[in-house]
Amino acid sequence: MRSLVTASAFGLLLLLTGCFAPSKADIIKKAEGASTSSELEAVLGEPSEVSKFGPLEKWTYKAADGAVIFLIAADTITFEVTD
């Protein structure tokens, strides 16, 4: 019984976490003016996921309605896309 209560509480916590996630528009608005990876991290925090492709980095920020992806080359934000 205790494990069922724990699992239910954990599931509820996951649902609530999704409710408070920012939207793609919120993320893009916060990122306006950021031109380097350090500036981006200062306004948005640590990305949900980072992938590296040679000298390029893909930073993904998960949103309530999808994700926002920033491509970074030589510490400069070069492209922004949403899914």
C-alpha cells in the first residue's frame, strides 16, 4: 500500500511539474538579447539537453508546448528553432 501511495504522489508531482513549465514563447522572450551561451544560460538556466556536433552545440530547452533549440558555434548563438 505504501508503494502505491508513493507512486501516486510521484505521478502527481510529474503532472504538476509540466503545468509550471514555461511556454516556447516565454523561453524565446527571455532569450531575446542573449548572444552567447553564457548569456543564454544566465537568463534561461541550464538547458534540458546538450548535444555536440563537432564545433557546434545544440541546446534544447523543454517547454510546456514543445521545445526551443539553440545552435551555438564558438560560444555564439547562431540559430533558434522550435518544435
